[in-house]
Amino acid sequence: MATAAAASASESEAEPKTGPEAEGEENEAKATRTRRKVLSRAVAAATYKTMGPEWDQQEEGVSESDGDEEYAMASSAESSPGEYEWEYDEEEEKNQLEIERLEEQLSINVYDYNCHVDLIKLLRLEGELTKVRMARQKMSEIFPLTEELWLEWLHDEISMALDSLDREHVYDLFEKAVQDYICPNIWLEYGQYSVGGIGQKGGLEKVRSVFERALSSVGLHMTKGLAIWEAYREFESAIVEAARPIAGFLSPFDREQTFDSQLEKVHSLFRRQLAIPLYDMEATFAEYEEWSEDPIPESVIQNYNKALQQLEKYKPYEDSLLNAEAPRLAEYQAYIDFEMKIGDPARVQLIFERALVENCLVPDLWIRYSQYLDRQLKVKDLVLSVHNRAVRNCPWTVALWSRYLLAMERYGVDHRMISATFEKALNAGFIQANDYVEIWQAYLDYLRRRVDFKQDSSKELEELRSTFARALEYLKQEVEERFNESGDPSCMIMQNWARIEARLCNNMQKARELWDSIMTKGNAKFANMWLEYYNLERAHGDTQHCRKALHRAVQCTSDYPEHVCEVLLTMERTEGTLEDWDIAVQKTETRLARVNEQRIKAAEKEAALAHQEEEKAEQRKRARAEKKALKKKKKIRGADKRKADEDDEKEWGDDEEEPPSKHRRVENSVPPAEEAQDIEAETGLFGKSVPADVSTPLKPKDKAASLKRDMLKVPHDSSKDNITVFVSNLPYSMSEPDGKLRPLFETCGEVVEIRPIFSNRGDFRGYCYVEFKEEKSALQALELDRRNVEGRPMFVSPCVDKSKNPDFKVFRYSTALEKHKLFISGLPFSCTKEELEEICKAHGTVKDIRLVTNRAGKPKGLAYVEYENESQASQAVMKMDGMTIKENVIKVAISNPPQRKVPEKPEARKAPGGPMVPRQIYGARGKGRTQLALLPRALQRPSATVPQVENGPAPCPAGATPAASEAPKMSNADFAKLLLRK
């Protein structure tokens, strides 16, 4: 709040405005003038109470009811800029149905924050004053309210306050409002409203008490604390100015007791304010010089200069907050570190409170704040208040509840309150199963510390035992039913119970029963569990049970049996008889022999699997090499053919070309043209000749393909990888990739070149390289990943040489636990992103929704939904899991993908006994039924002397040369006889 002189000066200098903006400013100025009028009249009443009957109250027309009435009008003018336009009939009926729906939803899930806000808004719109008050009350019991919600509630209650009881009710609301967050505006409203009740008994003391508390809370706020100081100072200055006319008629004693003391209050406020680093300190100092009749003391000037120097140190942090966007967590963290180095507790507390206003859903910030209070300030009311606010803001964080229980125990809070807090924690809706184990353990630790174990039996001990039993039952039923796991696989709660029974209660029988239960829950195979039990028996049991436990451990342990055997032999060596030693040696040797045998079998099996993987890898490697060689051979043959065609065209000019053969030539099946001519001349049986292989004029489409095939290919320059992105999964039917992709990528920066990849036939292969001028453009282009292009998700990834980085993989989404993100499965394929968002936003603010699709862009029935915070995600899981969408029952869980196992790369090695047998070569087309032999059956003579092999040429018989093994040449007549033979 500015001073009256500054406000009037700014109003006189302001230019006249017209339109809605000018009207709004006029209404605001009117409300301000009304507040000041209320302030002056209330101050007049306070002056009358202070100065005595000499002050004529009737001159100013002071009335307590006038003050209340006009303040209510001012508040109403501020909170309600215009009258509501009520709509009846259909709109009213629609609102009533929505109210019923929201009330029903809250009866199911009372922790739905947005549902509370929507219900209050509708009830307020319908004028249901009683219901809206109850709705606000319920919400405030569960959640802390924001400054906007509190101010709206306070203004509504102020407008309805008629008598002193209503005023007390408003005071109570203000007290609750200032407890949730540090809100300078609420403190300012509180102080101004208390001025309206100055005519009541104790009203003046109430106003000063409110303002003093406001200064303690937000007076150090460098940007917003000035308004509180000025409001308080204006109030005291108004009393001085009202009392000044009668000060000359008072006796020196009365003047000193009344007027001079009031004047000193104003001086004191000026001096206190000038000693604190605040924005606009220079204007405050100038105002003090103008107001004070005496020269300003040197001590005040020194404190003022010191505060100015401090202000310069704080300004960089305040400027960073002003320039940053909410929630500004990093800026607040830096500011907190700076304040903690200085070590002023009041300023440290203030900066924590300021940070929490915008980051109230950050559990780590609450933990750091509460830890500072626990270790440094150690003020009971303050510490417990912060812990309570922390669990109300982040109820899903188990660490905050555990710290709260410890703080309550530390400051001696009643046992019933601690138990009630623990029950609230159980209903807070934790996200992980082990969170429930942690809160149960914290509560059980508290109960254990309450027990006096010197007594054989006590009420506290019975409560501890019953709580242990309840904890085990709760984890078995409630937690396992929700998470499909108990959260306590090692049975830590049961182990602690057994230790307490053995060490503190001397009840080894109960401890042994508990350890038996632990072992039956899948822990008998672990050596450390048996050794823990052995140590417990060793310390509090007897040798017989120790020996029994170790014998069982030898038989059951599978992870480290050698360790258990060693412990057994050590015990028998020091304490056992010869018979005990013989039995232990026999059992340990038998067990270790069996274990070694199992390990050998497992190693052999693993080696066999590794060998199979190596063989498969070698076969894949050879197949790729063969395929690459065949492609290269085919490419060379095609190039030679095109060169021959070009030579023919040059030789024969414009001679008419004959149509090519319709049949595609199969490799190694049709002989070359020269060999075909020789066979025709040699056989000449039926007067048939091999058709000549000539070509026809190309069609337009074939010409385009030929142009693309003959296009000069630009090799990729790996030195430009940082400014290049690789784009894949594009439609093969895309006719002009450059023209269609360039406008899309030019939104990220200047595109130097787009290099689409074509096949040998000239068809687009679905991927390309996009080269930018600047590196930042390439980084920005990665954000286009999964963008829909002609019905398919386009993949955009960094350009990385896989030969140099074979393990490089790009996956833009997190594979770790994300507590604010949901994984939804079982969705119908027809469910759209908009339909899913409409369902999910009822449980919180949805930041992003991603429907999982295959490479063709078809939905897979899966989705990821990102909420604003963990609380909303937790509530959405409880509400949406098992929901039916279009006759499909969906499953909803917190996003926590399983860890991907990276297969080990086996080292290449040869098979024992010789080189590995290569894969069979089938030719360019592979193994297919259409790959027919062109040799007539009559000419196919299986050789009886020459063995057939699967791959490679047939070996020659011993003693024969390759020339001798060849069949004798036959004449045309011999061929004719063979073909005509039946």
C-alpha cells in the first residue's frame, strides 16, 4: 500500500482513460478511497478512546457500524467486480446435476483437489451460501488453500458479517488463512479488517497485535513487506493527526502519556523499517525526513546505510526471481543457499516460506525446510506447524510422515495425537509398497521407545505386540492386494519383532516362531538370513538351537553355502564333540559336492548356450557378407549392362529398339548371349532359337526411375553429423520427399540439404538425411520425433555413425520410475487422444498424453499420461484402474518400465575340431520353390562314384584328375537319342 500523499499524487498525474480499463481503475480507486475513509473513522474512534472525552467524536460522525458496513462494501467492491448474471431453467438444472455428480465423486475419493475447487465454484455461482461454506470447510481440512481461494472465502464471509459474532468468525478464518502459506496480501486484508472493529472492546490492541504479527511473518519480504509497514505506519500516523488538534489543550503529563507516546510509535516504526533491506527504501527515508520535525538521529542514518548495503547483496537474487518464470525452484534454491550461509534464522525461514508458495508440491523442499527447523531453531510450535503443512501438501511422501512422527515424539505430543497422525498416514495413498513398510516401521519404533522393558508386562508392551501383528496383517492383505507385493520381502518388520522378543523381552520361544515364519516366506535360500538367526541364537539362545539352525542352513542355502558350512565347522571345532564334528564334516562335504555338481552342470549349460549364440552370430555375419557380395555382384552386372546399352545407342543411333524379354533372368539359370548362340548352333534340334535380349522405349514412370537410378549419389559426410539428423519410418509412397519435408524442418532453422535415399529401381526407401546450417537447428529438429507424416509416425534421431558407435541407441522417453506419469494398458484401438484426455483430466492437470503406436502409426492399446504432480497421478491410479472404456477394462499403474537386459556379445571363436560349417548358399533369390533347374531330366545322371556334398564343388575321386572325371563330349545325335528315349 502506498502512502496517502503518494497515492493522491499518482492519481493527479495519471492521464485520463476511457473504456473498460478506465472504468476498472475508477472502481479500484473508489474502493481504495472507501477503505481510507473507514480507516480514518476507525482511527477517530481509537483517538477518542486514547485521548479521553475531550475529543469530540460527533464532529467526525464516528460510528462502528458505519465502519463495518463501509469496509464490507469496499471488500465486496474488490472481490466482485460485477454482478452475477443468473441463468435459470436449463442452466440452473445443468449446474445442479453437476453439483450432485461432484458430491458423489467426493464421497468416493475425498482427496480429489480439482473436484473440491469445481464444487465450490458451482455452489458459489448458485448462491448456496450454507453449502459453499461447508464445502470450503471440508476442503480446508484436507488441503491447504491457495491465497486466491482464501481471499475469495474471506470476502464472502466479510460481506455476510452482521454482528460481533460474525466478526469473530471472520477473525478465526483469517487465523486459519495465515497458517497455510506466507501471504502478504492476506495479512494486509487482516490488518485492514481489524481496523473496522476498533470500536469494540480491545479493538485497538487487536489491530496492533495483527500488524505486529504481520511484520514478524512478512516484514522482511523485500518486495512485498513494504505494504505491511506502510499500512501499519499509516494507521498510527492517522491517530497522531487526529489527536494533534487537542494536544495543545492537555496538561504536560497527559500530553506526554498520550500524544507524545503515540508520536513515538510512529518514529519507532520508521526506524525499524529503515533498518531492514527493502525495495524503495530511499522513498521511505525521504518521507521520514519530511514527516519528522526533529533531525534524524545519526544511529538511524547508520542503520539505514547498512541496510542499503545489504540490499545490494540481495538484489541479484531478487532480480533473478523477478526475471524467471514460476515456479522458479532453481532460483529459490540458490537464494536459500545464500541465506543459510549468512545464518539469519528469520531470513532463512522467510525464503523457505516464499519458495514453498510456488513449490508446495516439491517434497525435497519440505524435507530440507523441516530438517533446518529440527536442527537449528527447535521451536516446538513452529516445527510441528511446518511438519503438519508438509504432509498436507505432499501426503504421498512417506519421508515427510516419518519425520512428522519423530518431531511429535521429540516434543512430547500426546500419544493419541501421534496415533491419529499415523492413521492419517496409512490413508494418504502411498505410491509404492515399501512406503507402507517404512511408515509402519517408524510407528513401531515409536511404540518400542514407549515400553519399559524392566516390567514383565505392561499396557505399552501389549500395544506394541498387537501393533506388530496388525502391521503384518495389513501388509499381507491391504498392500499385497493393491501392489501384488508386500513391500517387505526380507521380512524386516518380523525380524525386528523377533529381536525385541529375544533381547528385550527374553522370549526366545516367540523369537524362534517368528524366524520360522520368516524362513517359510522364501528366505531359507539366503545365507545371510540364516546367519542372522544364528547370531540371535548365539546371543540369547543356546548351543543346541545354534547347531540345529546351522544344520538347516547347510541343507537350504543356495547362494553362499560355503560360508554357512564354514560357520558350522568353526562352531563344532570350538564347542562340539567328536561325534558332532564328524556329522558336520559329513554334511558339509556332501552338500558342497552336490553344489559343485550343480554349478558344473549350470556352467556347461551356459557354455552351450553361449556357443549356440556364437554360432548364430557367425551364421548371421556370413549371411550378411554373402548378401552384400551378391548385391555388389548384381550391381556391377547392371552397370556393365547399362554401359553396353549406351555403347549400342552410340553405335546404331536412332534405330528402333525391340521389346525386351518378359521373363526376369535368374542368376546362373540363363546363359549369356554368346553361350546361347553356341548352344543353338550346336544343337539345332527343333529349329528354335533363343530370343535376343533387347530393350523397348521407356515409359514416363520408368524414365523417372531411370533418372533417379542414374542420379549422382552424394556420400554422407560424417564430419557434419552434429548438424544433420536422420529421418526414418517415412511412407514409401512419398513421391517428393524433399518438397514435403523441407517446410516441416525449416521451422527449426535453415535447411542446407535434404538427401532422400532411393533403391536401385528408383523407389523411395523411407528414410533420408536432413542437413542444417546450425547445430541448434538440428537439436531443435529432434523435437519433431514421432510427428505424424502422411499417417505414419516420423522418427527423427541424431546422425551417428553406427560402425564407430555400434551400441548407440536413441530413446526419447524415460525408462525409470516416474511417479507423476501413468501407464495405461488395455485401451480400445479406437480410443483417441482427446477422448483419453477428457477422462484423465477429471483427476488432475494433464500435461501430456502419448498413445503408443507401431511403426505404421496404428495404436497398440497403450498410453502414457503425465500429470502435473505425484499426488494427482496417485489419485488417478486409484480412481481409473479397472475402469471400462468402450467395453474394454483398462489397467492403470505408475510408469515404471522394467530394466532392459542388454545381451552380451560373445567373442568370435572357431568350433572345436575345425572351422565352422558355413551356411548353405542359395543364390540371389534365396531358397524358393520357383528356383527351378533348366536342365532336362533325361540329362540328369546321378553319379554313383562321386559323393554329393551340401555346399561347394564335389570332391574328385582318389586317383582321378579333374579332366579325367569330366563326361565325354556328345554329338547332336547323342543328345537327340537321350531326349527321345522312353
